[in-house]
Amino acid sequence: MHSRILRRSWVKFAAILALPALTIAQPAATGLKGIDFYHGSFREALELAAKEQKLVFVDAYTTWCGPCRRMSANVFPDEAVGEFYNASFVNMKIDMEKGEGPDIGRQYGVRSYPTFLFIGSDGKVVHSAGGARPAEAFIELGREALKKQDRSADWAKRYEAGERDAATVLAYIKALNLVGKPSLRVANEYLSSQSDLTTPENLEIILEATTEADSRIFDLLVRNEKAIVGSIGRERYEFKVTQACRKTLRKACEYRNESLLLEAQTKMKYVPKQQKAFEYTSSLEFYGETNQPQPFYKSAKAYADKVIRKDAGALKDLGQLCIKYFRDDKGCRELAEKTARQAYALSQSQPYCIHYARMLHHNGKKDEAVECVRKGIAHARTQGEPTEMLDYLLRDWGVSP
């Protein structure tokens, strides 16, 4: 029974590895990151959530849970996941078998792992779900939780009734932003009435209201960089710049507007250490989403050669992205294979072996793909690792392990 359960879990893992990447991992030099988990107590997290008008997100996990480890390794570090969850929640990882974990598990009826809890500052569960999921689905889970905690209508009533003090405006803008509703009108109305934008309250409003790079509020943000960094901190300032540029990038993709892409790339100059990587990754996203294989290939090749040639994870993700968008384009197929080979040379772990083998197989090189997997099996055995993922891949190709 145990072996059958283990086999099923590894087969599911192999299926997950076969999915195309939805985002490109950034090289370490960019400073971008995934979810930033809070390290205080659960009670302190609730207090912080009340102060910041957020929900608490809890990853209820155990150390022996395979899906929990996959979420920690593959999803929580994802840039897009971090961007969304850091802006929307106070995030916690709680081991259900240690510290305050058992009590929290009993309190909220946690019976499977991972369980994801979205909890209000009053301690009541707003939304919950179980089971590992890829990055895009995990972000959608967070959006579902936010929709159940939409307080923007209450603040709208107060604002329209004439409450226009800084605290009310800030709370209204935060409530709108948390559920993805437009807040620029409210921010512009308030800031246009202010004679001094450099008060601590107004700087906080400018920071919170900055949601897009192609906006007057963004220009106010960078114009007041020194005051904002001095009052609020560089990390939050740079996060907001990056978040706004990514929002404008998504708008560029939606409207197929290359001038918006260029604007987002240009305005990343306010976070110099990330600008070069963003220039490449945003081009890849734009040309992929707008179905332009030639400029996509040109950007992908330059990115692989100039930025990530020694980053196995980023090379692997780039190859997957080539196949996701342009699986039938000769140049993109060859680049996917090349970057997979480079990634595997940098790391002989099973995910990179599987990725390289799949790229070979996709390009019609079945014998080389099978040989790659067999080498991976031999290496795994020398490390004392299970080979179920690799065996599954061979069987899927009609080859005996």
C-alpha cells in the first residue's frame, strides 16, 4: 500500500513538472523574491493584519508532506506569487506539529496538508482550501479570499458623505486596491487638494495609490522618492515601482500596446538593479502574449546569453516559456533545448534531467531523450533517491524503465 501511494504521489509530481512555467524566475541579482513570511506569533500576525487592514494567510503544513514541500520549493518563491501575496496579506507558514501549530490546527479544523487559511484580524476564517496548485491557480485562490472581504463600499459611503481626511482616504484606497478596484480617481481628487504632498500621511497615500506606471500618481511617487524613502523605506518604495511597472506591462499585453511596454521598461530605471532583467522578461511576456515569435526569440536568446547563462532555474523556466508560447517555431524549439542542456549541466537534479529529456523528446530526439533519462536514473540511485518520476517518463514514451 505504501509503495502504491508513493508511486501515485511521484506520478502526480511528474505531471506537475510537465506543465509549462507561467512566469520566469528572476536571477538573484535582481533582488526580486517570492512570498515574505512573517516570523512572529499568530496573535502578533492578527494585530499586524488589523493595523494594515489585511487578511492573514496561513500555510498550514507539515515537514513530511510532499505537496507542502513542492509549494515551498516551486510556488512560494515565484515572483508573481510574491508580488500578489505580499501586497495583499500578512503571510505565515505554521508547522502543524510544532509550536502553536497543533492548537491552531485544532482551532481551525485542519485535517489535511497543505491547508491554506485566509483569516480576518478578528480571527475568523474568511476562506480556506487544501492541496498544492501551480502559481497562477494559487494567486486566483488569494483573489477569491479577497472578494469575500471587500470593505470598499463602506469606505465609499463615508468618502462620498464628505469624510476626506487623510486616514479615511488612505483606508478607502487600500480597500479598493486589495480587491483590484480602481483607486486613481480617489487618490487624484485628494492629492489635488493638498498644498504639501510631503507630510507623512500624504506620502503614505501616494505610495498606496501607485498602482500603474502610466499614471500621474507614479510621477508623484518618483518625484518624491527621497522623502518617501526617508519616511517609509526603500524596500517599500522599490516594491511599489516594480509592482506598478508590472501592472502597466499587463495592460500592454491586454491592449497589444507596445508603447505601454516601453513605458514600463523605461520607468523601471527607478529600481536600477532590476531594470535589465525586467527589460528582457517583460519583452518575453509581451511578445509571447501577443503572439510575435520573432521578437520573442530575439529577446529570449539575448536573455539566455547575457543575463541567466549560469542560472539553472531561470534557464529551465525560459525553455518552458519558449514551448508554452511557440512550441512549433523552429528557433524557439532549438533555444528551449539549448537552455535545457545548459540548465542540466549546471544541476544534475531530477527536475533538470526531466526537463532536458522532455525538450529532446519534443524536438524528435527520442533516443537522446531516453539516454538522458537513463543517466538520470543511474545518478539518482547513486544518491539514494527514488526514481519514480524518471521511470514514469520512460513508460509514457513506451519504453521499459
